[in-house]
Amino acid sequence: MSSLPTFTIGICGFGTVGQGVWKHIERSRATLEARVGAKLVLACAAVRDLKKKRPVKIAASKLTDDPLAIATDPKIDIVCELMGGTGLAREVTLAALSRGAIVISANKALICAHGEEIFATARKHGGHFFFEASVAGGIPLIKALREGLVANRFPLIYGILNGTCNYILTQMEEQDAPYSAVLGDAKRLGYAEADESLDVLGWDTAHKAAVLAFLAHGTWVKPAQMIVEGIDRITPGDFKNAAALGYGIKLLAVITRDFSTGELCVRVHPTLLPESHVVAKVSGVFNAVSVQGDVAGTTLYIGRGAGQDATASAVISDLVDAVSLLKNDRRAFITARKRSAPARPVLACRLAPPEHIRGRYYLRLTVSDEPGVLAQIAAAMAAQHVSIASVIQSAQEPAGAASLVLTTHWSNERALRATLRRLARLRCVLEKPLLLRIGDFSE
């Protein structure tokens, strides 16, 4: 009986995710090896502090503080880049790919910033780059886009891609609690980082949206080219107003493509979703993504989007695929499957200008509580051809102020931006207006 082939694995970054990958491979080694038909050897892990105690036990002989040593070691077949960041992580990734190794990454920021360079290096040197864990944690979303839905074009992809924000919004709505209080709780529970800005201002979601846009449309869209807005200005009152209108509020990534014009739009912002919508009902730290294909129709993916086990599951899924690739042909992605490239022929596309990004809007204003204010607001909006659909007005602190909530009929981003500039110049408008989009997505 012939012996099974052996493949060695090096892990660069041994934090929460790295330890989860090591733990689950060790725990399920017999099952994994039976499934892939190969021996899996966890060769070493790169850490920042060799003396630090960790929940996952690992022999001192398998630790190093030099991740580049793992990346450049010809005996390591598969390099797992789980460090985060875009500096040293980029060096490690390119070094491994340059010698024809396979790299598995959970680093959406790295892919967003250096994806073109990474994939070009993989193609040039016969390496390969897997990144299932970079978006939506344990949900096999990337595999679905790249393989299961390969026959489709995607006019619309949208969903919740950040569990921290979804937890905060869920708690604000259910507990009628202010943003600052819920954020503090999220930090104490470990759902939010000490510096929460990457999550709550929308940038983490934007990095993930960039990866999805590339997979779906073969085009890299940088966060600076997107509409990116966070959840930090949403109040409990906004949830009450939304509920009165029949909506909930979620932070969504929205990727739309008009195949008749070739225009692509990628945006991240809090969105009012109908309360009956399945994505509006996804709570806590869970993610949910709706994918509309022109062949398969709409498919929906819901699950844990972060955390040790969910992310480790996605990394190990990539690892199994990597072993399958190595067993057959290391350069198969060049000659056949092309899995480091976009999953479908790329049609030319360009970013949609603001006037072509259409939708309905929710606008909250704090205004002077005096006669004639609504007429001034309406005039400012009419000047940009923005039509008011509904009005909610209530008393507001301090005394003499009122909260004015307007929804609009269909308009566009250019008109709303101009409207906000006009409103900001009115003396009766006391604070910076809050603009939210209304999600008119079909179920």
C-alpha cells in the first residue's frame, strides 16, 4: 500500500485565528487527512513574543519570531498569513508566492490594498492565493461566487459584513440604548476592538466589499472610490423613526452593476430595510449576504462572520483545497481552473457617477422650533429637485429645537449631496443633518 503524500503548513501570526487553525487541525487531523488523502504537518508558527503563554499549546521548537523565515522556507508547502495589517503581511505573502508556494489569507485589508500585485505574483511564479476567510468568516461566500455561481453575472450583491456593527445596531434597537453605551458593552464583551473606528466607520466593511466586487466583476475598487459611511451618528430615535416607517436599520455593503451601461457602484452605509426583509431580521454578530445572479436568481448566505472558530473553519477549507491542488498540479490555476483570477470573463466596467446612483433617502434634521422652518427645508430640497415623501416631527432637546425626519421619493447621490450643502447653510438647521439610504431591494 503506497504511503500518503505529506504537505507541510506554516502559520504566520498566532493570535486568535492562528491558534484556532492550529487547534482544529490537531483536533480533527485523522478526519481531515482521510478526506484529503494526504498527511498534514503543522511545521511551525510565527509569533511576536516567543515567551507569551497561549491557550493553545505548541512546542517551543515549532515557534519562531520571524514570519519571513516561514515564507521563504522551501520545505513549507502552504503558508497561512494570519497576521493582519498590510506591511509585513504583504512581504510575507509576496515572498511565499515568489517561490511558488500556496498562501492562505484572512486579511481583507491586504487584499484590498495589494490584490493586483498579489495575484500577479502568484501567476508569474506558479504560486497560489486562497482567501475564503477574508470575507464573512465561516460563510463560504467567496467559494460560492468563484465556483458555485460561476455561470452568473451579478447585478446586485448586498449584505451585512461586519458583526461588530450588527451587534451594536441590534442592541441599540432592542435596548433603546445610545450608541456610546452599547459600544462600551461591545468592547467589554470582546465584540469591538479598543480602537473601534475601522469597524464602526465602515472601513472594514469597505475592504470586504472591495474583495467581493473583484470576484464578481473583476475590477478593483478602492475604499476611497466608494461611498463609505458608518454607524456612529445613529441614535435610538432613528430606530423609532424607522420603525414608524416600517423599517429596521443595518450597515450594508451594496454592490450594483448595470450591464447595459457597464457602470459599477460599490458603497457602504447604514440602510433602512423593510422590517419583513430577511436581512433586516439578522441580529447580533451574524453576517448575511444576498447575491442576485442572472441565472440562479437570488441566493442568501447567513452565519457567523467573525470569531476564532468561524474564521478558522474558512482557513481550513482553503487548506483542504490547497492540498487538493498540490496533489494534482501546482500550476493548475494557470492552465485550467484559474482560481487566482476572476471567476468569469471580465466585461469592461466603470464606476457610476453620483447622478446615476439612485435611491430613496431618510433625512434627519435638528432645527429651530419656529414657524416657516419646514418651508425653508422644502425649498432647499426642491432647488435640487428632491421630492419629499413623508415628514415626522417631534420635540427635541434643547428647548426650542425640533427633530425633523423626512423621507424622499427617488432621487440620486449628486442631488442629495447638493441638498445637504444647502441645508447646512440655513440658520434654522442647528446640527449636521443625518442622511441614510432606504434599501429598495427585492426579496
